[in-house]
Amino acid sequence: MAKVTRGFLGRRRPAEAGRLPPGQYDVGRDWPVLTAEVTPRLDTASWTFSVEGLVERPTTWTWDEIHALPPSTYNGDIHCVTTWSKLGISFTGVAVDTLLEAAGPLPAASHVLAFSHTGYTTNLPLDDVTGGRAWVAWDVDGDALPVDHGGPARLLVPHLYFWKSAKWVAGLQVLDHDEPGFWERNGYHDRGDPWLEQRYQGD
Amino acid sequence: MGASGGGRRDPWHTATVVGIRDETATAKTFRLALPGPVEFIAGQHYIIRLTAPDGYTASRSYSVASAPDGTNEFEVTIERLPAGEVSMFLHDEVVVGDELEVRGPIGGWFVWRGDAPAVLVGGGSGVVPLMAMLRLARRTGRADLLRLVVSVRSPDDLYYADELPGPEATIVYSRRAPADAERAAGRMGPSDLEPAIMPDATAYVCGSARFADAASHLLVDLDVPVERVRVERFGPTG
């Protein structure tokens, strides 16, 4: 049980409080940038996205090829483990379902390890990137995704803490086991559900 | 961590504020004591959680500024952000003797264990985790392993002004330099970083998103391999 802090009342509870997972605050119009690596300079002319590992047809898309797939848009909220949430944001790209259908995960597939052009990785159960809950996104609120927010394209898994939404995403490796990614090896939770406050290993 | 097999241990601990001192007009260092020994690695952070009587909570991460010293105490330096719910409360309400809930230490990436060469580049309050590293190096007699370059707007904005200067530290003033400074005020550039670069060093860059981007690209342009640059960016964390 949390212990009451002497003198702390907190700021006025926002009307959107029900939309905020526990321990999160509404960052408003800001969109903080938190990254552990040097921001890369990626060229869409040589950009690729791959689905590999335990799939029937390992597949790589170029920038033009992935844009030829049926587009899909997410409208909703995002939640960062550092306690900010951004309410009412819109991303457009392609559903991960579409990409996985093309590659055909084998029956043993249970997890994916998302990897970025920078070497960043993050792990996700297959269930969390299917069923219309994950995207490879390149537009935000109608504009091209800025490079400091992961452009030209990032993974988007908005129902989990935002470190799962790998910036500068390069592909998914389909696995039959869970393999911790970059932050997960460095103390963060393997799943990262903000509504369960799965921030760190052991939560 | 560690106790996952058995009953889950409450990760939150009650710390007592045992000291508060001003670093600048807008930054204070809080010295916190825990019931047991504090073990952390320079560069790690703790979370401070505030709880209102109705159960509402607000928590933020703060880098440790002190070096591990074998005691049950550690220090965090906190910038008072306008409209920062947690930092304003800590600055304006908390006094010595108060109890605060903390969790940590956290982080396994932006850490320095004191045994390998490192180039530290900090902007403004981004110096905090780097100060933990510098203090560790000096305490263990290994200051030769470190070079620190810190960029601040003016002398009034420099944290740890009495302690930080030394042969391994360079201070860059971006807007206003002290009267006796050799370098005129101006944005940090390649010539500020080049003397700090050592072969096989890992670079640790900490500051605002804008500062961190600029500094990390300066390092890469000076041929520091991109995989040897570790970055900690912060936004408005209130």
C-alpha cells in the first residue's frame, strides 16, 4: 500500500483521469523524446522492414512496397514508463497482422523480438502484436513521423508501455520463446502493461 | 528482481530526508537515508512516489548524484520545473525529517562501473548522473579514466560548482561565461569535445533531447563509434 506523503495533495484531477493508467500523468500537447541511442539518419530509399525467424515465408519490404499494403490507422492514447501519457494521438501505417499474414508464422511461434536499424530490440508475445493491436507506423497526426520519434517508421503497440513501440524499426524476428530485448535486459518488464503497472522486472 | 520465486517483495521503500541543499536557484540536492545499505551503480536512478490522502500518486525518476559509498544514504539533485507536480512539491514542501517513498536503483545501460575509460558529456541538469561517475572516479583514485564536458547557460546554472571543477572537467558556457573565462560564451562544438576523447572510451551523453542529439552527433562526427555512445535524454518529467 502506498503511504501518504505529508502535505501532498496532487494537482487537480483531470477530467480524463479515467483514461490514465495508474501512476501516469497527461503530458498535454508535449511529446517527450526518450532514447538510449544516437538518433540515426535513415534514408527511405534503402529502408527495409523484414519478418524473419519461425515463418513460412521470410519477407522483406522496401519503403514503397510496405506503402502499397492496405493502410491502417490508430487513434488513441500512448503511455510511457517514465509516467507521461499522451492522449488522443493518431498514427497511420500498416497493421502488423498484415505483415505477419504475408510471412505466415509457424505453429510453434509464440513471441517476437522487434529489432531496429540502430540495434535496439524489444520482446513481445505474439498475442500482443496481432488482433489489430500493433502497427508499423510512419505518419503521426497526418504528418511524416519525425526522426526523433522513430521516423521514418516505428513499431506501435499502444496498449503496452511505449518502449515496446521500437523506434526506427527494421523488422520482427518470430520466436518460439521469449527473449528479452534491450530495456528488458536492463531491468524493465518483459510485457509492460500500463494498466497493471508492469514497469520493471518483478512487477 | 531476485525474489521472483517466492512472495513478491514490495519494491517501494521509505526513505528519510536527511539533508537538503541548494545547487542553483532552481536546483536542490536531497540526501535520502534508507533503512538498509544502499547499493547502486553510478548512473542509475531512483523513482520517488508521492501519495495524496485519496490514494492519488505521482512519481518521477531522478538520477543519483552521489557515488556509492557503502552507507545507507544517497543523493538526488532535482531541478524545480514550472508546473512540475513532483519537483515543485519536493522543492517547496519537503523538509529534513520527511519521509518519501522510493524505488530503485534502476537502469543497467547508462551506468559506469569505475573500471573503463569514459567520456561524459552533460547539458544543464544532465550532469547529475555524470557527477555520480566523477565522484566515484575521484573517490577511487581513477579520475584518469574520465573526461567530463558539461555545458551550462551561465555560471549561475552550474551544479556542484564548488566540487566539479578539476583537471578532468571542462565547463562550456553557452550564453554567458565568467569574466575570467578563456573561452567566449557559445554553443558547445567539436573543439570543446575533441580534447576529451580517449581511445576505447565509452561516451555517456545526458541532457535535453536537443542537447543529447547535438552532443551525440558531435561525438560521432569526431569518429567515436556510434555503438560506444550511450544517451540519456529527458523531457519534461515534472
